[in-house]
Amino acid sequence: MNKAIIRPTLIYIIRLWAESDQGGWVWRVSLQPVQPRESMPLGFASLAEAMTFLQTAIVNVIPSDKEI
């Protein structure tokens, strides 16, 4: 009998917008988790901060080979 492989999944709605900042434009980011464990949007001052958050989230849900 084949076992179904349950793959970790992270689902976010991403919102990007530009704001004026000291004569230039900067991108702001908001991530809205779709999974119920976190329902509040997460705000970030930069795209780099959002990407760091996502990279950390990915590392925290990657299963070890023993778990697959």
C-alpha cells in the first residue's frame, strides 16, 4: 500500500505598495496568512524583510528525511 506524502504548505496573500519616502519611493509589503493559525496580516517595511520572514518560515516547516 502506498502512503500519501503530506507536503508542507505555506499560503500567503501578498500585498505590495509604494510609498513616498524622503523624495523617493519605497516598497512596503503585507502578508496575510491564509491558514487559520495566524489570521492577522504581517506588515514589513521592505521587501527584503518580508523575504527574510518567508525564508525563516520555510526552514521551520521543511520536514527531515525521516518524517517523509
